[in-house]
Amino acid sequence: MEYREQGDDHVPCLECVTKHDISELLTGFARPAGPLQPELERLRDQLADISGGVNRLERYAAETADSVRRVLGVVGSEVVDCPRLFTLAPLQQTGIRRIMLHQRCYDLTLWCEAPGYWHPWPDARYRIDEPKVWFRNMSPYVSLVVKVLKNVSPVVAAAVGVVLDEDHFKKVHHQLELMQALVNEVPEQAFEERLEIDVGESADKLTKAEGKALREFRAWLFEHDPMRGFGGLRRVMEPSGEFLWVCSDHYDNYDPGLPTIPAVRPNMSDGNHGGLHQSGNPAQ
């Protein structure tokens, strides 16, 4: 558990000197091999097949939860001290900002990462006013995040009224479309160069471009939230040893707090009033 808290994926055995997968030691299940991006695309392709049937939706929800867990686990090997999921939507420029072509305004909202109940947390909302190159540098990680959130969108839609009301869900869906449009605006050549996977690099890790973009996002978030309050999102640990950031509505699932012990009324019939023994001798 201590190795996992430090962001390590494996722990060495002191006897056989073999490095063991920490997730497998904690849960009995090793992390699946294979790159993240194709798996997210595969889940996206399955959306057309879940238009009907509760069983199919439940199966998709289970697969989605596993994929999100895997993505957050990989992301957690780089960053564990801040939330990792967010929506990012452009804001319309007004006034003198309309002629500042090198600048762009965005609305960024962090998400609660509770499995099966992923949703934006309105208290963790930030206004961004940065040069356009800021988004270009962040685009590799933003592309990964938007794929994850578009995959969880059908699960969130099925829970409309539980996590989000219908109006909020429509707004989130629109923000995801705007977020995808922002990614599509990045020049294809530059985007491919930043997403290039180095030869010999593990497929179960972020690419160098994604990792660099994630660290830039972390630095930006710490700069604009120096108290690291993140709108009330709090870090919890899953039984598998992986960290999640959850809102106050779901925090009790991980830390229910101290139990409430009912007050015990004294028994007046046995002469013990308020716990004081009454005696005929005042000295006793």
C-alpha cells in the first residue's frame, strides 16, 4: 500500500528479486495490457449496440467502469495529488478581448471520480484566460480525457435524476462536444507528433506527450487553486490501492465517519441516580 501511495506500479520481492504488480497483489487481478486509446475507441464503438436492454447497458457500465479505473490508474502513476477528470468549454469573448486573437477564454469544471457516478462538480469551476498555445500544449491529455468522458456519458444518461438532472446532463453533453471540437482544431501534424509513442515504452502507460500535458495541467491547477481546495473534492483510496477524487455527496461511501451511539438513560429503579451511589453515610 505504501509503494502504491508513492505512485509505484510494482514492488520487488526481497527473496526472489522479482517485481510484482501491486494491483495484482492487492486485488488478485493484474492490470490488463494494451494501449489505452484503442480500448476507449472500442468502447465508443459499442454505444450503437446498447440502445436497448438493461443487461447490455449493465455490461457496458461494468466495462466502462473498468476502463475508467484503468485510465485513472495509469494517470495516477504520474499525478495523484489533484483531480484528473474535467470538462473544458470555450467562452465567448466580449469587449476588448474580441480583438485579442492570441488569447482564449475557457470554462473548466473538475469531475467527481466516484465509479459509476462520474459527474461534474460545480463548486470546482475555474475560468481560464490563457494564450492559445496553452491548449495546444494540453491537447494530448485533453484528448484522452474527452474520450473517457464520452464513454461514460451513456452511463450518466441512464442515471439521469440520480446524479444529474436532465438539463444538467444536456449541458454536460454539449460541453463534451465543444471539448471535442477544441481537440479537432489542433493541427493534425502537430497533434500526431505530440501523441507519438516512443519505441520500447510500455503500452500501459501514458505517452510522453500525454504525461507532459498532464503535468502542465497539474501545475496550472495548483497555480489557480493555491489552497488546493478543488471545490471540496477530496482524495480517497479504493480497496485496490488506487486514488480517486470524489465530491462530498460520495465521500461518505469511503469514510462514513464515527458511529452514533445512542444515549443511555440511567435506571432510576435500582437507586443509581445519574451514576451516583446513594448511601446513608455521607463519607462514602
